[in-house]
Amino acid sequence: MTALLGDGWVPPLVAAIVAVLVAVAGAVATTTDAWYGGLRKPAWKPPDWAFGPVWTVIFALTATAGVLAWNGDPSPVARGALIAAYGVNIVLNIAWSVIFFRMRRPDLALVEVVLLWLSILALVLVTGRVTLVAALLNLPYLGWVSVATFLNLRIVQLNPRLREA
């Protein structure tokens, strides 16, 4: 617990608030309306009800990883790299939902999700430089977005008319 609260209660509080804000922004951008319902999807797609609980766990683990890395290396360079990596990841995380659901462009979202995946890999590396535990806490995020990438790809393949829009 000391590692988590190394700088007091401020880092965990900030991480929790940011995680909730990112989750809310992503949820607001995600609309499973008639357009989404009409898309052809692979049979292996996780059920819609699973996305909320999975993302909740991922955000909690990723926020914890950030706090552990923040407290593990107080140098300005390390903390700057950590903030930059998380900042880029936050933008890409929200952008995917906007591109896929609001813009209705799974084809563009497929390109974007590759960038999101790379940003998660950067989180693994940046946090892992400080502590292996933090790197491991980011692996479920990497795994889930890997599944999302292949799901996005299959949706693009199963709905070729979307590329003509």
C-alpha cells in the first residue's frame, strides 16, 4: 500500500478521476443504435453487456499502473514520459469510439485502433521501466484492444459497403 500512496492520496485520486472521465467520455461516444445493430459482426464478438465490466477493470488496472509508476520514479523526466504516454493513450482511447460510433467509420477506426494499440504498448514499456507490476497491470488493456482490433477488422471485412460511404 505504501507504493500506491507514496506521494500521498493525490496521485490515486487524480488517476481515479481521470479514469472515470475517460470512461464516461468513451461511453458517451459509444452508441449502439440502429446503425450499429445493422452491422454484420462475427459470431465470436463478445456480448454487448461484457464491455462495461471489462472496461471498468481495465481502467482500474491501468490507473493503478500509472500510480505505481508515478510513485516509483519521482524524476521529472520519468514523470513527464508517463504523463505523455497516458495523455496520448487517453486521446486515442476516446477517439476510437468517436470515429467508429459517431462518425460511423469502422474503416478509419481500424487505422486508429492500431495507433491505440501502440500507445498501450508504450504504457507497458514506460510503466515497466519503473516496475514490472505496473507493466503487467497494463497487459489486460493490451489484450482487450487486440481483440477489439480484430473485431474492428472483421466488421470492416463483413461490411464492405461502409468503405464506399
